[in-house]
Amino acid sequence: MTNRLIERDITAAPGDATLKQLSTKHRSLWLDVWNQFRNHTGALIGVAVLAVIVIAVVLGPSIHDIDAQRLDPRIANEGPSLEHPFGTDNLGRDLLAQVLAGGRVSLAVGVVAMLISLVVGTLIGVLAGFSRMLDGPLMRLTDLFLALPLLPLLLVIILLFRDALRTALGPEAGIFLLMVFVIGITSWMQTARIVRGDVLSIKEQEFVTAARSIGTRKRRVITRHILPNVMSPIMVSATLGVANAIITESALSFLGLGFPPDFPTWGRLLFDGTNFMTLTPERVIWPGLAISLTVLSVNYIGDGLRDALDPRLRGR
Amino acid sequence: MFRYIVRRLLFAIPTLIAISFIVFAILDLAPNDPTGNLPLTIPPEVREQIRESLGLGEPFHIRYVKWAEQFFINEPLNILEETTGLKIGDSENRLRVRSWATRSPVVDLIVQRLPQTLWVVGLSYLVGILIAVPIGIISAYRQYSLFDQIGTFVSMVGFSVPTFFTGLLAIVVFSVNLDWLPSIYDTTLKVTNWSTFMQQVRQMFMPVMVLALFNAAQLSRFMRSSMLDNLNLDYVRTARAKGMGERAVLLIHVLRNSLIPVVTLIALGIPTIFSGAIITEQIFRVNGIGQLLIIAIQGADIPLVQTLTFIFAVLIVLFNLLADVAYGVLDPRVRYD
């Protein structure tokens, strides 16, 4: 109560020195989390590296404005130069421009696929954990999905539907939607299981019983009391989901069944570079390094978040 | 426990039937024509006959039941005959799942390819576990120490860098620049004496190590976090309060308890590394079942893809079951009945 009064006073008179002092004592959950996160050096470096990669990929093409698809056989297979910092490929395309363009697609695939799998996973996890009637069927569905051999199935699905979707939705949107959809729809199971487990234990705790006993509606119990408490595993699996989606996309492209060569991603560039590995190893190294650094920094952020969001570890 | 296993086995049957149906249905929706790669000079009537001979004239459900009969009844009978030497029924005329590309039975193709995969995958998993467990223990016990920082960093790198990049890097460094190891797996090599044995070791070294480091990275993370979960628990404090030595607390109390989820994860991870081997086999040109799958997919060899994908599914279901049973056996707190 006093806390709330003080906060109100701060907003009324922000310049007052004594109140400012008092306000530093106010601690919110997210401030605590941030304080713990700050102590995780790896996670901070991860945030920095990821920020650099994202900025480079988003703003890079407007600074390094060579068209990624411009062919120039006269400068094929060149090493790094001032004009082409990463060198050129066997058709004379600029490698830096290709890596930047590929990164946009790879990152977009990672984020969108993660969002799909997160929404599906959280929904199924909460429903299964909260409703005893749905628990059985939903968990059997999860088991069924976990038993599917994902990589072979993904390869098969992409092989079969790639051309159909490319003609239906256009070459770029078609393959993008297909990849995002199949990756998202095949990676929600872990999130669902973790969320279900947490919901099962949280819904038996006293504060949920208290909320129910004063007549809180079920939907409100879920959104107000249960979801905030499962936010930490959801956030951790979100970060790991991005990394997982990027890896899956690259693996599919690496096997030649992902994005087409005229719409490259990092995985596709790696696949195309494999045959020229002895001649121009940088064609393998740069896209591979981009994938690895992105996934590494995302994983570090996830690790830092996990430590920061776990109240048992906080403050150690 | 026994009742639980029986119940799980009974549940595995509808799961596998559902999966086989899903796999079959997805492949049947294929818009690509298996005769599409044949020369254009073949007249349409002949093309239709070829389609008939491939069994494509029948409606979907009949083809599914036929495939299921061939896979679930005829192939096991064949294996039984070959191992026991018995003759069961009309074995010459028994229909088998045949590859469209080679016209030989799919199971024979898989049996030819399986040893290479098992050697590479099995060894790499074993090496991975041997690396991972000690690293996980020390990392957790000395959390945030220098060893933990380095171990965590290395395993994060190993876990994040995909095998198709580490594999290619290893080839660039060890095969192209240093010329120590062969980059392509020689599948015709027969181990007869010491020098061919060494050759086999050298050609297996890179694929095994690339996969092993990847597995070790993942497992050591799990090992570490499982140890950390246990290290903060009350029973550890009790053990220390009783005056037990740190070694006993760590290696007897904490390690045993933290190995329970790790053993489960090891069992759960076996099928996924088979699919991880698809990529590794592709990089190093190992002629295992992963490479067979890629060839089959590229050649639209539907029966082969169906059977291989389904075998991957069987592996997953089997090892899931094993993991759950192991969990029940190892952890007395888990009671299934």
C-alpha cells in the first residue's frame, strides 16, 4: 500500500530528491530479471552479436548496395577485395551481398517459425494442463508428433509441395510460407510438454486455489495467474526455437531441398559453396559462420534468460 | 511395471499405424509423376502400362493395405525364413516392397546400408557420452568457475554450430590443407589386416568425431543442468551435514540422481541422431541409410522413401518406450501402475 502511494507521488513530483531515493528501492520482477541477466556475460555478448548481425542484415544492403543476383563472369571466383569484401562466387556474384540477403530470409524464417510453434505449443500445453478432459487426447497428439521422423518428413513434404506452392503463391512467398509452416508445425511439441508440466504443478498451488475460491473465472485464472507463471519456460523455448528453426532451415537447404538458388538463405549458400570448397573456401566459411554465430548468440541469450528467470538461481 | 510395458506396447501399435498412414498419405499426395523422368519418346499407352506395373492403378486405400501387408507380414516372414532356414508357406511368390529405381526389395537395400550407419552413428554416440558426462559433472560442481565457463562455451559452440558446417570445416582443414584424413568414405574397403584397419579408422575418424562432438555438446548441457537441479536440493545439504566427503556426496548421491533424466535423454536421442546422420553421411559420402533416403527422395522412389521414413518412426517409438521403461526402473519415485 505504501509502495503504491510512493509511486503515485513520484509521478506527481518527479524532481523531488528524497522520493527519487525511495523509488530506487522499488523492485519489479523484470528489473530483478534484468539485473540477473546483466551478470551473464555470455548472454550480454550474445545480445550484442545478434544485434550486430540483425543491423547488418537489415541495413547492410543499403550500404553495400551491390545486387546479390548480378552476374559478372569476368570476376568469377575472386578472393576478397575492397569492392567485394567476401569475394565472389563462380558466377561472379558478390558474396557479401548474398550473405546479407540470405540472412534476411534466414532470420525471418527463424522468427516466424518460432512464433508459430510457440503459439501452437503454448495453446496445447495450457489446454492439456488445465483441462483434464483434453489432457489425454492432446498429449497423445503430442506423442504422435514426437514420434514422427521429422527430418525425412520435412524433406518429403518440401519436395512434394514446393512446386505446387511456388506456382500458387509466387516463387518467394510460396517457398517461404511452406518452410515457415512446416518448421513451425513440427517443433511445438517440446514447448507444449514443458508448459503442460508447469501448468499442472502451478494449478495445484495455493494462490490458484485462492483465486478459484473467490470465484475467479477459469479463463481469468489462466490468463491472470497461470500464464504469467509459465512465461519463463515459454520465453526460453522461444529463444531456443529461433535457433532451432534457423538450423532446420539451413539443414534442409543444405540437403538441396530448401530455398532455391535464386532466393538464397545461409544454408543454401553453404550448399552451393560445398562444391567450390577447395577453390574458394570463403564461400563455405562466411555463410556457415553467419549461421553459427546467430545460433550461438541466440542460444546464449536463451541460457541467460533461463538463469535470470529462475527465482531459485537469482541473486547467486 | 510389466502391465505398464504391455500397455505401452499396445499403445505403440496404433501410433505406428497412424504414422505409417500419415507417411503413406503425404507421399500419395505427390504431384510428381514417377514416370516423369522417363524419355519423352515413350508413347502414352506404354507410360500408362508402366504406371500400372508400378502398382499405381489401384485406389489409395487398396495400395495402403497392400503396402502394409507386404511390410508388416511378408517382410518379417522373409527375415524369419532367412534366419531360421525354415520354409513358411509360398515364399517364392510372396510379394515384397520393391524399389522403383532398382527393382530390388527395399528391405535388402536397407540391410546393405545399415551396418555403415550403425558403425558411424553408434560409435559417435558412445564417444559423445564418454566426453559429455565428466564435463557435465565438473561444470555443475564448479558452476561459474573457469572450467565451467570454458566448458559451457565449448559445448555452446558445439551445440550451436551445425554439423554440416563443422563437417565441411573439418574437410577443409584436415583433408584439403593438411591432407591427414580422407574426405570421402571408401565404402569398398574391407578390413583384412592392420593397414586396412588403420585406413578404416582414418576414414571413420572425421564423421564420428563431428557427430560425437555435436552429441557431447548437447548431452553435457543436460548433464550440467541436471546436476545443478540436484545440487540445490535438501538431501545434498543433509548428506553434507552428516559429514560425508564431497566426493561421496557428488559421485554417489548427486550423480546417481542426476543421471536418471540423462539416461532417458540418451535413449530419446538415439532416433534423432539417426536423422542427424543423414546430414553427416551426405557430407562425408558414407553410404548409410541416410544417404539412401536422400537418393530415394531425389529420385522420387516412393516405396523406398515410405519404408525408410517408417523405419525411422519405428526407431523413435521403440526408443521412447525404452526411455520410459528405463526411467521407471532407475527412479524408484516413478510408479507407473
